Amino acid sequence: MYGATSILLSSLSLLNTLTSALPAATTPPFEITNLQLHEIEGGNTTIGFTVYDPDPLTNAIQRCTGNWATGSSGYPQGSYETCGNSSFAWNMYSYTNCQNFVLGIEQAFTDPAVGDPPYDQIIEFGKGNVTMPDLACTARTGRVKCELYQGRTIKAPVYAVTAKRR
């Protein structure tokens, strides 16, 4: 009995050594550019931005937009708003004000390495923090306009990946 336990422990130790030596999969963060947010008092808040996935498997880019009543919590939260006719979607992961919010990014795509159809679908989730130092904002009576500084990119690291059936 002790011999079998010793062999089992040796095997588990070897397995642990082999698996910890394997490289971890890395997914590049989504890149958010061309961000604009406009608030009109008593009107709507609109947002627009470009999201890019530099992963060679997808190499996808799309413009995302949305609007909601200024001062309300009518922005997409929890569920995701599709970006045009694409594999990207977005939401407000959190929103304090027009100069402090977190964009949630979702992208669905096919990866043949995961499995045969219909089990080859991947969904990645990222979060990008947008703060006052990232934005050039101007205010006029009843209006605020904020834009991402030219040449600046918000990184939205992928924090979760899931596979699903079509």
C-alpha cells in the first residue's frame, strides 16, 4: 500500500513540475481609440469609440456607439450593446461621470483550435479604465465634450475567456 502511495505522489509531483513549466496563454488587450463623449444637459449623452483586437487570430476593428439620457443610468450595463454588425459589443462596466468610467468590451469569434463546430466559439471579455488624464474636455453652458487625447490608446486587458456552443 505504501509503495502505491509513493508512486502516486511521485507521479503527481512530476505532473505538477511539467504543467508549471508550460507557458501560460497570453491574450493581448483590446485597444480603444478615437473615444468621444458628449453630454447635453436635459438631453442625451452620446459615446463613440473604436475597438481593436490585435490578436492575429481575429485582427478585428470596429466602431462602437451609444446614447442615453444625460444624468440617467440608461447606458448599457450588465448586458452588452452590439457594435454595428460585428463580433464586438460594449457596456459601461462602471460609470462615475464623463471623465471617470470603465468600458466593458466583449468579442465573440471562432477558433478552430478549441474544437470542431459547433464547439469552436470563443468569447473574450476586457475592461478599459477611462480617467480624466486620458481626456481633453471642454465645457460650455449645458454641454460637455470629452475626447481621448490624439495618439492615446486605452488598453482593455482581457480578464475572462469562455468557449461556447453556437
